[in-house]
Amino acid sequence: MTFKKAEWPRKLRSQHWYGGNSRDAIYHRGWLKNQGHPHDLFDGRPVIGILNTWSDLTPCNGHLRELAEKVKAGVWEAGGFPVEVPVFSASENTFRPTAMMFRNLAAMAVEEAMRGQPIDGAVLMVGCDKTTPSLLMAAASTDIPSIVVTGGPMLNGYFRGERVGSGTHLWIFSEAVKAGEMTQEEFLEAEASMSRSSGTCNTMGTASTMASMAEALGMALSGNAAIPAVDSRRRVMAQMSGRRIVDMVKDDLKPSDILTRQAFENAIRTNAAIGGSTNAVIHLLAIAGRVGIDLTLDDWDRCGRDVPTIVNLMPSGKYLMEEFFYAGGLPVVLKRLGEAGVLHKDALTVSGSAIWDEVRNVVNWNEDVILPAENALTQSGGIVVLRGNLAPKGAVLKPSAATPELMVHRGRAVVFEDIDDYKARIEDETLDIDETCVMVLKNCGPKGYPGMAEVGNMGLPPKVLRKGITDMVRISDARMSGTAYGTVVLHTSPEAAAGGPLAVVRDGDMISLDVPNRSLTVEISDDELAARLAAWTPSHDIPASGYAWLHQTHVEGADTGADLDFLKGCRGREVGRDSH
């Protein structure tokens, strides 16, 4: 941890708009005064942009307007000038074809909003899972002092006396309906139990994972990740973050000071320990790309391989985020990693202190929720990176949510050319498939879907489910929800739509999965594979205009974070030419 505070006072970037008595300063200052701001607020104090992803169509973030008021209170208390700014909100719940297609658009829009407006520091108000990486990517690209405030998870859901996990039980109950074990009426009754308060998914889905990643990276105050949305302590966290960002601006504590290689390695190991979402792989690769850190899939395998999954939460375990918070939350996990010697203890955080100083004295209040290492859900909890002739640039699997007996498996491929083909045929009783087969889904990657939708955890055929089978090996170039589970190989790269080997897998090909040896192969000769690829032509729709065209033309593969190629790197916070 080597950080030297900037001198204070000094001229901040907002003074390019509001400082002095020129015509342009009066133009900028005078119009803002129509909100009732006294003249002395423009005296050079830090102007803090509260970048709010609230939207009625982002239900997980529906309470962020209320939370923003607490951030404002903290900014005022610390002597700053808060301004709330609505920004692009990529909702997983509503956006089609997938919110992931718009993560990069959101990051680009927020980056320009940060750079082009008179703010000296930013509070990133996030929740629903794409809002967190998109705002972090934007902050990394501008390098304006920034702090993450998460909306927090929903309270536990309950159905007939049992916990109901967001997303996780949607997949469980949906399969139960297909198997004839649950009626449609019971399914509808369960729906009302799933989302009983404000907040994000109450499982260790992508939203909670990315909240944990923000904290592990050092971009949020200690304890931010797990506080339930409706808990009063969530509002306290918002107010404290508002106070802190003012001092961060004075010190000029920037994302580039915090988002170091050590920080990313801490986050990767944290993801293994919490049983975090596979989506974190793509998001951290993208964030790293914005700060110039050469993070790769190999880093994910190397750093996470020997880290046990100790957080007993759905979809890997049995509890939910509410219990995780009561047990002590992410600080307890970080302490465990530090005690195991796999945490970079001196990594800097937004607090201005090293991460170890923030967590060294915390207590685990429930060892059934945050387990001792010897009782871990799995001893090797890190995201597995598979390679072979089916995935030359890698594919990923989450071991904590997979079936141990399927980690080494050889089976006959049953191929679906795209998600529509899957939906049309999966419930056909004549489909030639059994539980030993390997389900293969194509054209669902960054280019193919487009955007890389969460369809990789494709449900099993009813005739298999009726046997009591709940898991099969599934392979695709898609993502899956962090709330999902199963022996699911994802992010296969290069994707089918880009001409990767996945594109030419045929029904009946034998596929071999060997997780211990990190291998994923289709059992055909090199010559046969080359011949098939030479004869291949794209089958996915290729847009001719609009953002869809821009995305299709410039999106990179999942193996490097699926960012747009022209958005990688930091473009800084230089103040542009005046507008009048």
C-alpha cells in the first residue's frame, strides 16, 4: 500500500465550470442556482456526483432514490456539494435480448457523464447485477475518485416454511413443474414468496457476487456487500460512504490507486470462497481491461484453485444473504482468506486503509453459514477454466454448484443450434436423449445471441426429470444466472457465432469433460475439425444498424471480458473545452 495524499486545498475540476466570474462561469453557476443553492456552495468544495441507477424497470434498484438521500446527507456533513445524476440502468429483469448486451453501453454512457460534467468524485449507486460492473468500468475509465454503494439484497423468501432463494428456486420449481411434481397453481403461489422486500436477489447470485467483488476490490467500505436493503444499517452505510467520498476527493484517492493486480487477485479468491457467480469472471476481466491490468482466465484458475468455498449460501449451499449478513458478511470471509495466507493484506481500499486493517478483528457469528475450511462445501472452490479442442480460448465451470459425479464425464452430444431450437425440442418425448448425454447449445455468446444471455443452465428434458435426475452436463457459449446451479460449462470461447469449434459440434459426437485435468474435448480428429470449420458459415442474425450493429462489430470474446474493443483502457478525467 503506497499512496500519498494530494495537497489540500487545491483547484478541483468542478471549478472549471463554477469558479470565477467570467461569462461562462456565471452561465454554469447561475443556472444551477435555480435549484435554490446559495452562492457559497460554489467556493471550490468537492462536487460529488451521486450516479443513481434507480429505475422502476430495474426493480432491484427501486429503493435507490431513498438511499441516495442518505448519501447526500453524508456529503453535506463532510463539506461537499452533492448532485444526484440519473444514469443508464441495465436491468437484468427487463432488458431484451439480455442486459449483458447493454453493460458496455451503460459503461460508455456513464463514463461520458462523469467526464463531461462538473463532478470531482462519484458515488456509484448500484444493485442489479449489470449496474455494478458498468459503473465500475466507467469509473475506471475516467479515474475520478469513486466509491460503490450497493442497494443490498432482499430479505429471505419463504414458501410453506422453507427458504426460497431468488432465481435458484425459480429454476428448481420450474423443473418440478416439468417433472409433474408441482402444479402450476403451486408455482404461482411460490412466486409471491420470492420477492418480499426491496433489494437484489437474496442468493449468492450475480448481484450479491458483484457487491462482494466491489468490496473485495477495495471499492466499497467494509461490510457494504451483505447488508439487507431494508435494514437501517444499509442507510447508515450510504451516509458513511457520502462522508468518505468527500475526503477521497481531497486526497485524490482514485480507482487506479485501488484497482491493482493485488486487488483483483483478492477478488478472485473471494469469489471462490463465497461460491460466487461465473458472471464475475467476465465483469472483472472487463474492469481490469479499463485500468490496464493484464488479467486473464489463467489468473482465475491459478488464484482460485486452492481456495475452499466456505459460504453456505444458495445456489451452492442452503442459506441466503440475510443469514450471511447476520454471520458477519464478507469481512469474515476476507479475514479467513488473510488467515490462510491468500489475501494481499496491504491492498488499499476506499477507506484509505489496507484491507486487512478493515477485517482483522471481525467475528464469525455463525459457523454453519460461514463454514470452517475443513467443512467447506468444496475444497477447490475457484472457477474452473477448461481448455481443449472444444474451447481453445477457454470455458468456465463453477464447481461449488456442480455435481461431483459429473466432473469427469464422457457422453454423446445432443445439439441445439440456438435457444429457439432448444425451446422447440426440449419437451419433445421423442427427443433422442438420456441423462448420460451432453447437452450442447450454440450461438448464445457475445455476438451470437447477441449479448450473451443467461441461458446456459438450460433445463433438462421432462423424460429425464421424471427419472429423478436433476443434473446433466451442459455446454454452451452462453452465460447463466449466478442464482443457477448444475454441471454447466459456460463462456466457451471462441463462441459459435465467431467460428469457434463449438459451431461445428454435431449430434452423436462424443464429448469428454475432465474437470480435474481442466480438459474439454470433442472426440474428432484435427483434420475432421478443420474440415468442418472450413465449411462453416454463420447462422445468427447480423444487425445492420444501431447499437446492435456497434456491439456486433466491436464486442470481444468472453475470454477477455466481452467489452467493446474501443472502450478498453483509461481515457482519464481531463476537462473538455467549454460549451459556449
